[in-house]
Amino acid sequence: MSIFDVSIAGLTDREANLAPQPGMATLIVNVASKCGLTPQYEALERLQERYASRGFTVLGVPCNQFGGQEPGTNDEIAQFCSATYGVSFPLTEKVEVNGPNRHPLYSQLVEHADADGYAGDVRWNFEKFLVSPSGDVVARFSPKTQPDDERVVAVIEAMLPGVEDNLPTD
């Protein structure tokens, strides 16, 4: 099954399917409102503003599995993100990213290793996965890696539609 075949509902629009779409580079991040890493929303929003017109989106995926740091309702999460960080990127329904109830999107994402070779369960809030416009998971970044870190930005820029053909091969 392709990552494009996965369906994940929107936070406030349950009818929307916010899964990665063909032709769009997508940075998927499990987010939480009451985490020490929550200020990463600012950098995520800057990435969205910088690259959205070039075929890129951030996709925030609320999750309450790490220290109960996303306890709010869908409306509370949406209000917090909008009022506190001016979030304009899409947010999905709240899901589980680990365990027996892991959302199918994350079942595919966690198979990809990060630069240090770690694959498997999401480690904490704000772990980041970049999906290429062709649907491949091409990068994984630890929760503590800032969204605007030069390594993240370099991979995003390489994945923008029309650019991925220029990537060096391993």
C-alpha cells in the first residue's frame, strides 16, 4: 500500500483526508500543545510560509501518547495552534503513533531510519518525517532537531517538486 492510499481525517474537518498527496513534499510531525518542544510550532509555521507556494506542506499530527501532553479536544487544539502560533498548515485528527492502535500513516513512517540508523517507534513529540512528492519517506529527524535546522531545510529544498531529480544518489 502506498502512503497516498492512507487516509487521515482533519482536526476540525473530519471529512477531509489530509494524508500526503502526490506531487507535494510533506513534513509530517507529531505535535503536542503542552510539551517543552511545543515552540517548534513557530519554525514549522515559517517553513510552511516559505515553501507552501512551491509544493510543500507541513502536516501536524496531534498525539497524546507522550506524557499526556496533548490532552485537549479537537477544538481546543485548533484554537491553541491558531491563537498561540498562528498555525496555517493542516492539522489532522488526534491519533496514536505507537503501539497496537498506531495509525496506518505512522505504520509506514516508522519503518524509515533517521541519519543515525534509528527506525521503529516514534521517540517523542515533534519527531519529523519528510515524504517526497512521489510518496517515498526520504528523511526522519529526531524530536529535538529544530524544524529550521539546516539539515532539515536542505532535504526539504531537495524534495520540492521538480527538484528531487537533482538529488545525489547514495
